[in-house]
Amino acid sequence: PLPRAAQILGSSVAVGATSMCQKAVMFLTGSVDPTFGLSEDYASVRSMSKTYDAVLFTYSLGSDADTLKVKKLACENRGVFYPVPDNADLGGIMSAYIKYFAYGQEMCSASFLSYTSATGGQTLLAGCMAAYDRTGPNPDLLGVTCMDTNLLTDVGQWNATAGWPFFVCTASDMTKQCRQVDLAECHRQKIRAAYSSESVCDLTAEQRQYSMVTQDTVCPCRDPGCQDDPEFTDELGYFCDTWVGDDCENPNPTWGYSQPGLVQVREKCPRSCGRCEWSSGACGRTTSVECPVIPIAKECRACLGRTSGVDIEQNQMACPPGAPRNIAPTDLPPSDAAAPVLPQLGLLALMIATAAAA
């Protein structure tokens, strides 16, 4: 199943049909194939995780399950191992993977969701924002609050106005933007320890350094001033956040980037490239800073660079009619199937349920 997971991830990236931001593999097993366990087996999984920037979450079912191999897979691939006791709430345990990404990301702009009312069949449009507790050195997600725009205006009438296509385009930009997951090993160990002491990893020196973390442990942090240039597009027309999860040092050569072009990407997109420095020890801040002020967009990204996927109305992303300018590239990049792609969703989670880990 794990080699098959690599194929599915590769196909998804190639067609750009799903998320390009964060990728997760959820590996659920009740027993472990005894033929799996050679060093090359683990190396193959590490290669998949690195190539596709995929985090591996593993789950062993039952109190008698062999957990060593399943735990090692998670610990070697930036993930979390979940031993699942007999008669436990499997759905609740497996859904907890989202806490990993919530812990490592800070959402500073709204996301929009179109849905159908359960009571009248009316199409509603909600704008949602995350709320954080900032009394500690790292923001801690409290929850998400949403408000229907229908409370302010009739969406049915609004979408008949000349400004509606611009709103859809810019709201889609906000919703689809990738965010870098900022997690050091200290943070991952805290996430593991919050589930179970059995989940805490001890394979590497860094993992052993944080093997005794508690929820009060102060982890390293990154400089909040280290941010991407939001107006930058690279030599192929992609925005910085499309590089989240990709290697800015040595990307796929078929993408067609020049060395000067990659130097510019690393200079303009330090956050998306994961180049913002961690503090040398515990974070020196006592409170986390507020989100930076995000200016209201005057143009949507489909008019300025390459975008892909669909908008919040499930239509292909496109520069709206009447836009002041459209300077987006119209030619295909050297390897359009493999180039970085703006996400359609925020997260691609691939679940594998099996009776063996081979």
C-alpha cells in the first residue's frame, strides 16, 4: 500500500486536481507484514515523504498490535504514531490529525465557503476566520468563527452585479492560499505526547532532546517578520505560496527554472521555502504577535500570474471580465504537468487501511 500511496500522490500533484499545500498519508493497520522492515523499506518511505512533502500518520489497531514498525514509520517521516486501544473511538482518533496542521499554521486571512442551507435549500456564502490565544510565545488555535454574507446582502442579487466576478476571484485567492507548516521537532513531540506517551519518538538525537516535553515546554520559534513578498511571481509566473511543500533549492529540473530564477525565489519567498530561521533554543517571546495587516487586494491573482484549479463557485480560475489588466502568462510552462500548482484545497489526506505494512 505505501508504494501505491506514492503513485497516488505523484498523480495528484501531476494533474493539480487536489491540494498542493500539505499532503498527509494516514496508514492504518491491524498487523504488520513480517517481510517489511529492511533498511531499504524504510528508506523508500522516507524518499516518498521527502519527494512529496507528505507527513505520515500511522495507526495500530488493538492492544496486542505490533507497534514498533508502525511507530518508526511515523517518527521517521515527521508524523505521529497513534496506538488505538480496543473499543476506542477510531473516528475521533483519526480525525485528530488535523490538529497537527492547525498547530503549525497561522491563518491570517479569511476563507470562504459556499454551501446549501439545510432548512430552505438556499445557497449561502460564509466567510471564516481562525481565532488564536496569543498569551504564549506561539499562537494557539481557539477555533474558527464564520459569518454568512447573506446577513449583509442578498447573495442572489449580489452575484448579478458587475463586481461579483472580482469578489469571487479575490475570495478564491484568499481561500486557496497555501500556508507553510512551521513545526520544529519540539512541537511535534508535544503533539505526540498530548495523545500518548507511547507516541513520543526517540529515534534521533533531536527527538531524544525533546522526549520529556510537556505542554508547558517552550519550543523554538521563527521570526514573525520573515515573510514572503505577496506581489512576487517567479520566472514561470507562480506566486510564492505555490512553493510550499516544494524544494526551492533543487526543484524538479523538468519545471524549467534557471539558477538565477531560483535564487530570486529563495530571496522573495523565505517563508514558503521554509528558510525562516528557528531560534537557537526556547523562543524568547512571552506572547505571540498579531497577524500582519493584509491589504485589500485591488487585483486578483488570476490576472497577475499562474493559477489553477477552481474558484469558490467551482468554476475554473480566470481573470474576471472588466479587470484593469491581465498580465498572467498564457503559455504553458516547460512541464505543465509537474510544475508547482496553486491548491484547490488546503490539504490532501490519503488514507490507507490495510492488514499489513507492505
